[in-house]
Amino acid sequence: MVFFDRSGDSGSESLVVGRQWWLFPAITIPLTILVFTIWVSWQRHRKLVDEQRLGISLDLTDNVEALPVLEKSPQQGHP
């Protein structure tokens, strides 16, 4: 990838940004987002497959009914 050009037109060298510098961020940013999205989706898919294979659920809201309910008893002797 050549993003910088050495220009030696008038005897002194200078560093000049290439005309197509925009290609690098235009390609790498969407590709990075795509790869990250695919990775997160794959991780979620594998978690669901593993849960189904093991017959467990790691979602804490599934077993709310099974939790004991602690009721606050009135304290005797206090108005």
C-alpha cells in the first residue's frame, strides 16, 4: 500500500499523501465491523448450541418461579 509519495520536484524532497489514501479507511473500517459482527454472532450461536446440547439454560430469568420468596415478618414489640 502506497499512501505516501516522495516528491522531489524542485530539488528538495517532501512527503506527499497519495491520491487514493481514502481507500484504506473505506475498506478496513467496514471489514472490521463485518468481522466483529460475524464473530459476536458465532459466539452467541455456539452458546445456544452448547446450552441445548447440555440441556441447561444460563438465562437467570427462566428460573424465577423456582426461587423461594422471603417474606418480611412483622417485628413484634415495635409499633
